[in-house]
Amino acid sequence: MSASKPRRPHGRWTYYIMHEDILWPCPVRWEWENGYGGWLPFYYSPTLEFVAGDPTKATKVAPGRAAVPNRYKQLAFFATQHR
């Protein structure tokens, strides 16, 4: 029997990183990683590298609003349940 993977996180997500003393919001693209056993947020850093981030630090963007960190919409609950 094959174990099915959980659904990809829906909606728009962003990942905030500090680069050269500037807080950069980087759009997230979720990709399944078998070695990790879950969805990981990948983003383009300000240096244009495609980097895997920490799922607990990805922040969901509220519909119709600017990208601002919101602790209630983070993926921490998802990362701990699907490992």
C-alpha cells in the first residue's frame, strides 16, 4: 500500500529573510521532498539562488492584503503534524 502525501499548502506564501540589512519578502513555491517527508518552501533569494527554507518560517499572505507576517497563518502546525 502506498502512503499518500498530504496536500500542498494552498494560497500565497512568502518567506522573509534578512539580506544586507534589508528584510526581503520572497515568494514561496512549495515542492515535495522525499528525504524530508513533506512539503518544503523554496524561494528565490535576493542573490537569485533557489533555496529551500524552514517550513515553520513560511508565512501565508492574506488575500487582498500586502505581505505582512502573521503568526496565526504560519505553517508551524503543518510541519509538526506531517513529519
